[in-house]
Amino acid sequence: MRTRIAITAALACVLALSTACENEQTTADLTPLPTVAAPPYICDQIPLKAVELMTGVRNPLVRGFFDLSADFGDGSCAVYRRDGDRPKVLQVILTPARVPGEVEEELEGATLLPEIVPGSIGYYFKDPHEDKYAAQAVLARGKAELSVQLVYGVKGRDNAADVLALMKLIAPKLITSASASSPSASASPKGK
């Protein structure tokens, strides 16, 4: 009889402990993203700590690189979860083919980014589909465009604020280096 009570008590403790651990894992880490870019980096440019906070993925799989030696820079960095089908959770893309004026046309329904680098313009928004906690930020300067696409964010975090914070961390290096050959970029078109 004592053995049966001891086994029942042990199972109850294990169940309680596993439930507590499960609840601990589902609690969002609400720590703000860093305000200064610091190593370690993924894709040589993006602070790992910021990525882990905004995606909830520790030690993510990462693919990509940025080439800042090209005229306007080019490259991308994709971040994946390690479990299941390894879904993509974050993508950062630097594109050299931006047509001036396109960003202004896309501003409807989005929040204007502050001028993160001189002569830049951009926007950010939270995806209306609540199940993914997705958000995106786009910043353009000259003919260079940098986008931060949070595909799967963390429930409970301000995902739009996270993409804005990551943009503030990486844009001064990526978009400034990429668009250095076109310093005449204007923040907003006149006469439109």
C-alpha cells in the first residue's frame, strides 16, 4: 500500500513539474531588443540576441550573407527554427533595385519609420493575421532597400516594435554602406 502511495505521489510531482516547465516555456520573454548592435552576429551584420528575443528561437539555423561591396549592396539573411519542418521565422533582405518614390506609394495603412539614416524613408506594420504574430519594416535610401520580415513572432511581444528596433540596429550599417554612392536620396518627393 505504501509503495502505491509513493508511486502515486511521485507521478503527481512529475506531472506538476512538467506542467510548470511547460508553462515556463510558453511565457514570452518581454525583454526589449538591445539598442546597440553587439556580437555575436548572424550573417555578419545582425545581432543574435535581438533575433532570439523577437523570434523566441534560441540557437536558430541561419542561411545567407550580405555583399556590401556591390554598388548598392545586396544579400539576405534567413532565420529558421530547428524543430519540425524548420519553418522560416525571420528574413532580412538588402536589395539594390529600389525605384525612388515606391515607398511613398506603399505607406497606406503602415506607420512611417523615423529617419533612421539621413535621406531614408520607410514604414513598418504588424500583420493583421494574429496567429503568426508577424510584422514587417521597410527602409529605402537612394536605390537601396532594406526589409525586415518577421514571419513568426512571439505571442505577447510587440512584434511591430521589434521589427522597428531591429531596423534601427542594422540599417545604419547595411543601408548606409549600400547606398553610399547615392547620397542625394531624398526623404520625400516634392511636387507629387
